[in-house]
Amino acid sequence: MSAIAKPPVRPARANFSSGPCAKHPGWTLSALQEALVGRSHRSKPAKARIKAVLEKTRNILDLPKDYRIAIVPASDTGAMEMILWLCIGARPVDMLSWESFGKGWVTDVVSQLKLKDVRVIKSDYGQLPDLGEVNFDHDVVFTWNGTTSGVRVPNGEWIPSNRKGLTICDATSAVFAMEIPWDKIDVATYSWQKVLGGEAQHGMLIISPRAVERLENYNPPWPLPKIFRLTKGGKLQESIFQGDTINTVSMLCVEDALDALNWVENVGGLPGVIQRSEANLKVISDWLETKDWIDFLAENPETRSNTSICLKITADWFKNLSSEKQSETAKKIISLLSAEGVALDIGSYRDAPPGLRIWGGATVDTDDIEKLVPWLDWAYDEVKPT
């Protein structure tokens, strides 16, 4: 029997999934009542809604005026694979990998595109590779925030302004939660389903003038599916960055994204949502300082994510278990919390070390994080040996 009583208060919203993430506070289905369902996405009213998403995104993120932004198919994965198939191969490539998604981009470039002039700079879960090893005469592909490891790059200071290659950044769990120096990024991709709490299957692509130059002057040697094609006759299809889309978008999802962006504006814009996310991280950081059974997976405080907050169980008895038993024990904790309705979908990613992963993005209320952490102690106490 547990020595810790069940906490008296539950989080008001138990959605702590790292994707799709919690809707913003106050969201209801009524937010979609003006969605232009049944209308062509190429009609003037629908195109105006799409352009509104692009313009609000540009304004909130304070993108440089000469950067282009578009909605593309297949979520962040589609956006990243589109740009890899279009841009990679013109120069040698440095691939940074320290968690599952970065590893996936390595697989794309090495095993699918079969490029030979590739350096993979990698590290284990919880650590960041040596950024000083990166050669910026090469193209560089990296994640800003490792969603499955909770490890992020600390800033953009390691990226030189006079680089010769492109910087291609999977920023899906970073955009709207972390300061991104856009002058250091040539391509950024993300999806609405992360920090905005939007719906899935639509990707966002942001490209710099340097990336446009590559797109217009490099012809990849492999076939390109229709949904990857951003150029025609050697020129960028500007219409895609002005409200047209390569394929049909969901106007329900567009309306939901617009609602999320309006919410961001109402809570103080980019500084407001960053502050909300950092406040969530602080609650967990303060709680962990008093615990001897659990800690951050990210070893360096400067590289700890404020969105995908990944935790590892550090108790000696747990570390002495086989990997299979560790996984079973972590799942027991997760099941207890789910059954109590206090935390849903907080298991670590399937390829990551067994533990917990708590989404701390801006759509999660800090008050709910504060109510959650006593339940983590209770659940742990339920499964630990007596």
C-alpha cells in the first residue's frame, strides 16, 4: 500500500501529450463554426483565410520580410522531406542526430537519397552533439528541439552568418515556444499540432532567400513527387507562398490554426507564449530539485526543452532492472496516472529510454502542471518496491 495519499486536486485538463498537443485554454468546437467547409480551397474567401494564417504567422514570429512561408502537405515530416529531396546533394551534408526525428532525417539522406558525402554528428539521448564539429561549408540538417529527448540547441550563436551551406532546421516543437534567430536559419519546418495545439497533417515551410537560390539553381538527380515540387521552369512557384497550396488543405484545420494564432495574439504574442512555456518548465525544475527518484533526461540545463520535457527514473532499484522490466515499470506509472484521469499520453517516445514525457508548451496551463507533479510522486510510490 502506498505511503503517499492520493493528492486532493486533479489538473483541470489532463492532456499532456507531446503531439498532437493540448488545445489552447478556452478552445471549443464553436471556434470552427466559420470554417469554409464545402468550399474550394482556391475560392477567394478560402484563399483569404489561408493568407490570414500566413500573415499572422509572419507577424507573430517577426520573420524577415524576404523570407517566404507556405502551407505544405503531410505535417512537419512532409515539409522536411520536401526540402531534403529538393535541396540536399548540392553540397556535402552535416547531419546532427541526438534523438529519434534527427535519426529519421539521417535515414532519409543516407538510406533513401543514398548520398555519399555525408557526416553524421550524433550523440546519445540526453546529450547534444559537439556543435563545434559542424562544418558550415556544408549544408547542415538539425532539429532545434529534440521532441523525443527533451534536448534543444541552446541558441543560434554556433551558426555563423557567413556560412556557405544551408541550415535546414526541423523546428516543430520549438516554433512559438523558443526564440529562433531567423537570420541563422535558411529553412525551418514545423506543424500546427505542436505548440499551437492545432490539428495534424499540415506542415509549415519557412525559407530564406539563400534557400530560394538553391531551389532555383539546383536540379536534384532523383524523381520528385508532385507534392514536393516548389519550382517550375527553374523558378520558385511564388503562388504557393501567397495562399495557393500544392494540394487540397482542410479548411477546418485552417480555421483552427487561425483560431490558435488569434489566441497567441491575445496572450501577448510570441513573448507571451514563450513565457507560458518557460513557466511550465520552471514548475517541473523546482519539483525535481527535491526528488531523488527522477530527473531530466537532458543532462545540461542550458539544453533542456521547455516544451517536450523528458524525464528519466533514477532510483537505484529501477536502474538495476532489466531494460524490459524498466519499460514495464514506467508503463505502470503511466497507466496509473491515466486511470486517475490526471495525465494522458505522457509515456516516453518508443525509441527513447523508459520514462515520462510531459508537454510544457504554451497551451498547457501552468496551474495544471503544478497540480500534476504531486500525482507523479503518488504513482511512483505505488510501483516502487516496499
